Amino acid sequence: MSSQANQSTPTQPVDLAGSLIGLAKGQPSALANPLLEQVRARALTSSGAANALKERWKYTPAKRYFQAMYDHQQGKSAQSQPAIELADLPTGCTWQALDNDNHSATLELLGDDNLWQRYPLADVISQSSNAGYCLEINESQSDTLTLKLQPGLGFLIIRLGANVSATVSIEYAQGSDFAGHWIASALAAGAQLNQALLINSAADSTNRWLLNQVDLEANSQFNGHVHAFAESSQRLETHLRLQGQGAQANLTSASITAKGSSFDHQVVMEHQAANCQSQQRIHNIADGGSKNSFNGRIHILPGAHGTNAQLQNRNLAIAAGAEINTKPELEIYNDDVSCSHGATIGQLDEQALFYLRSRGVPPAQARDLLLRAFIAQCYGGVLAEQAQAAADRLLNGALRR
């Protein structure tokens, strides 16, 4: 489902010729880099994989991201500091850099062909020099662990021990260089991870790509809060794999795209085991001249009986020229499931506006109240206050025009 205010021409898939994906058509390689050639071969082992990859990138110019990574590999974008930083290392945690020549830890978490084909950018990042780290959390943490994502390429493996609980916040450092990151969290049985992510490009115009992957074992729980406020090009991939019986995953996301910006959020909720539950609530606002895209896929495998999976995506276009794309998907291979998904694209409710105006609220203030109430439903976690401040800044700018 897609909508573009005051424009009848539908969005066309982007031309990927010359990019890593476009090379699937058999053109000679434009990326004279052994690592990228290896990644290309691994990602595009069949025409079906290539077509699926192109479909997932049809609303975002993939060439822009692969070119940035190629430049980084060629040394044009020198990485002067670690791409992922941890503010403090509390008791019960260990932090170590991963050996550049030994990627067994990453292969363990991103090792099957489907994932390599789906995320070739993560493949590049995981093999980049001095890019990898591992955070082991062996004791429950009462204080928040704060991660800062710096420009450059970096990946982080977070391992939670059995019955361990932790809260992790993730924010970007400001900067004008490309940022590409992959964070893979592995939750042992009974573990609980509360994660808050803030993507706020207020002070820069950089392009960012992030894969946030979470693997859940039996009776573990993930509570994720995404807050994305874009003034440039941002792409977030969220992949949650419920691998043990009784695992639970809850995801809320609030995003606003300012004029001239884009945000593309791709979500895969993969139910692999029995009696697992997942909930997704996604609210997006697109200002005029911006693009906001969401793809939410619920995949239920044959052994995942007793699954309960719910997805709700609501989108508001608040000015002419706003483009919104939404595509909820269900792929179910089991009859014993309870699933629902829904997506809406629209504008502010005229009846609600009339009600507020009939109670003496001025039109501009009524519109302001409804917009803020809509997006505030998906604030949450330890970064909720910062998210509200970032959202207010974008909404104030949009509403003043």
C-alpha cells in the first residue's frame, strides 16, 4: 500500500544498475574490491534472491549505501575511532574487540544463507577491519547501558545470560560521514532485554544504515522502542527471531520525516518455535516532500504452533507531496496460530478536528494536539523524553509553515 499526496504517479522501483544488487544481472563488476565481490557472490546466488533483494530496496537507493561502503573499504573515509562505543562497563559485563581474522562469532549469529542474502551490508560490516565488538552481560543490570554509534562501519554482538535482564539505549553521535552498523543481540533462556533506539539527524545530513537483530531463546523477552526523526536518508532493518518456546517480542516505533528526507523501516518478525508472542505498533508521520516507508513481515514456520502475532501500522501525511509506503506481510506455515495485521494511510481525522474546534480550540492548536497525540502513543523506554523533544522540533517546523 502506498500513498503520495497530490501525485497520481506511483512510486517506481529504483534503478540499481551498478550497485551490488544490480550486478546480479550479469554486468561486469563495478566494485573492484575482493571483499565486496565475495559479498556479492554470497548475496546473489540465485535470481530469486536477487529479485527479493531488489524488492526490499525499491524505496531506498541502495547504490548510495553500497558506494559509501566501497569508499570506506578503499580508505576514502578513514575510521579514526571505534564505530560503536559503550559509555561505562558495569560489574557483571565484559567488552572485547573481535579479532579481525576470526569471524566465527558473527557467523554463528548471521550464518544461514537466507540472512546473508537478505543483509549483504551486514556481511560487509562484519568483515571490515577493526569493526567488531562483543558485549557479554552475565548479571542483571539496574542501570541503563548506553551505546553511541559513531560514523564509520561497526558491529556489536550483545549476549545476555540465562535469566539476566538489562536495559540498553542506542543513540547516534552527530557527524557528516556515512554510518553503517549491525547490532546482534542473543538472549538466553529467560533473559529480558529492554532496548531503546533514537535516530535523530538534527545536526547533520549523513546517510545511515542499521541492522538491529535479536535472537530469543525459550521464555526470553524483548521490548524494543524505536524513535526515528529524519532530516536525511535513514534505513533501519529490524529482524527478530523467536527461536525458543514461549519467547515474546514487543516492538513500538515512532517516526517523522521532515521535508527532503526519507526513512525506510524494514521489519521481519520470525516465529520459529511454539507458543511465542509478538506485537508491533508502528506510527509514522510524513511531512510534505518527504518519504516514509514501512515493510512489516510476519513469518511463521511449520513448528511454531500456538503463535500469537499482531501488527498495527498507522501513517499520517500532513502536507501535500508527502509519500508514504506501507506493506504488511503474513507468511504462515501452521494452522494453529492467531495473527492479525493492519495498515492505514490518511490525514488527520476531520471529525476529531471539528470536535476540538467546537469546544473552542483554535484550528492550528487542534491540529497540533492531534498530531502530537498520534505520535506520542509510540514513545517508550528510557529515551522517551529525548524522543519527544526531537519530535516536537520537527512538528514545530512543519506546523509553522
